[in-house]
Amino acid sequence: MTAPFDTSSANSVSELRESMHRLLFTVANSNAMNDVVPGSRIKYGIAPWQMGVYGVTGVLAVLAALLGFNAFKRMKQQ
């Protein structure tokens, strides 16, 4: 994969370095790093509230499908 920028130019490399510095500084000093100490392990997963949202979405989708099927069946009987 080729880079979408010119890495042979000193100015481009300097700008890239500065951009990465600012990005990493922002993340390191944000709430994303609260209570993280050296040596801690960061676990990425689905939050419990997200599982609830997925469950409710699934139930609503099944309910909508059943109601749609029921309406289609009634319309076909008429």
C-alpha cells in the first residue's frame, strides 16, 4: 500500500510528525486514558448497555416482521 502523501519531502514528514504528535497528545490527555496506569491491560469489548440495545433492536425487528406478515396475510384474504 502506498502512502497518499509525499514522504520524500522534509516538509511533509514534519507535518505528519506534528499531526501524529497532536493526535496522540489529545488521546493521552483525554478521558480515554482515565484510570489507566503503566502495566494495566486494556480490554476492548461490547459494553453491557450496548448488548441491551442490540437485544431491544432484535425484538423490535422480529415484532415488525410478524406484524408485517400478519398484515400481508390479512390483505391477501380480502
